[in-house]
Amino acid sequence: MKALVRDNPGLVRPITLNHVTYEGRPVEGIEIASNVNARDGRPAFMELGVHHAREWPSGEHAIEWAYELVNGYRNGDARVRDLVTRTRTIVIPIVNPDGFNASREAGELYGNGGGHATDLDGDGEISDPEFIAAASTHINEYRRKNCRFPVIDAAVAAGNCMVQPDQGVVGGGVDPNRNYGAFWGGNGSSDTYVEQDYRGPGPFSEPETQNIREFVSSRQIMTLITNHTFSGLVLRPPGVASQGTTIDEPLFKALGDAMAAENGYSSQYGYQLYDTTGTTEDWSYNATAGLGYTFEIGHLL
């Protein structure tokens, strides 16, 4: 991101979100637009990655989109130049840098910094037993959550990854993608600290989700994609079946179907994967009416 900013003045500018993480890391991103420093009210698209620490490709996909736009603009691609001229793109590739750092460092330690295949038997499919076996022997590499400590005093929040080893099935921290305000505390999240979908002590209790809430609330975010892995899906609200479809379902479905058709993914409701509450796009849609989607990157074999 620093290189993109340095090499493309007037086209790319840096962004630092409001809150550092428990381990003191800033959450950073970039904004891409022609005459990027102008204040002109252009509609914006937001691309997010790595809410879940072990989902490394979700951050790579976000930053690759930034390169697609910058390179296309510089190379004179008419479609890209039109897009970059008429809109703004915000890319936050690593929403959860504490968890990501712990996962990446563990990956390097175990020799898997370039990616580690969980498919232990080589049959092209990843089973739950294989995941559990790999995660339990690679401590922290399969961390999902952030690094919050258990709540002792609600007025004092702190966290550290290294003193809370995570085995990928149980571990410390809060799942940022269950901590947003929409339907917080409902189905598809847990109130048990060590479980992987622990939602935290309250909605927006975490610096990671506070960052996204404050940024989205201050900008004209018309569409949003939050990247995850690995099921080959384009998911749209609602994340919980009991809510029924949104008032914008025809538009939501049409755009979701069109995106999925580009890469052979399946377009569906979030709850068709499983019920989730407190998620990014459920909150962003209900708070701002901007269309939000989860991309589950990857194809099932």
C-alpha cells in the first residue's frame, strides 16, 4: 500500500482508521480515485479483508483489486478509467492485524508462510478431522479471532495474542465478524469466550469493528464487499433466516448473481451457508442502506 501511494500521487492516498488494536497496531488502508484528495461526494465502494485471521487470501484479494484499478488506470483501460473517475474505492486489506500477525508468524514458524494445505490425505477435500488435526499441531496458525482478553472489568479492555494460544477450534479473543451491531447476540454466534464465533461482551466492543463502523458512517459507502474464505460463494443479507428478505432483495440478488456469474460462485443468502448475526454486511446495510456482500473466496472441489 505504501508503494501504491508513493508511486501514484493524486490517484492513491493512505488511510489510517481511528483505533489501534489491543497490541497497538494501526489499521491501515488506501483510497483510489482520480483527483483522490478532492472533496466531491462521489459514491464509494469498500473492499475489506481478514476479519478472520487465518483467512490470508482474503487480504490478498483486497489488495489485488487495488492493483487492478491502479494498473488499469495507468494503462488506459477505458472501463477502469471510467470507474476510477466516477467513484472512489476504499481498500482495508487487514481488518484484524493482531490476529493476522499471530497467524502469519506461526505459519512462518511451521514452514507454511506461503500457505499451508489442510488437505492431509490429498483427496482434494478438507474434512473437519483434518482441520482439527492440522490446527491442533500448529498453534496460532489457525487463529480466527482478535486478541482480546476475557472480560474481567468491562471498563478496561486489553488483549494479547501470544499469551492466548489458539488451536483453531478453541482459543481466546472475539470474532470481529460477530461483533457488529445488527442482530448482535442472535443465532450463529456464541457467548462462550473460547468458542470460535464468540461475539464479545457487547456490540462494537472491539477496536476492529469500531474502526469499520466509524469509517462507513462517515463516508458515502454505496457497496461493500467483505472477503472471507473458502466456499466459493457470494452471500447477501440477511445472515439469519428469521429476518426474512430485505426490502432491496431484487437489487441485492441481481448484483449478487451478476458478480457470482463472473467466477462460477454461487449467489445466495448468508443464512443459506449457516445462520450468522453481528456480521459486517448485515450491519452496513441496515445502518446505511448500502449494498453489502460477503465473498467466500475459493471453489469447493
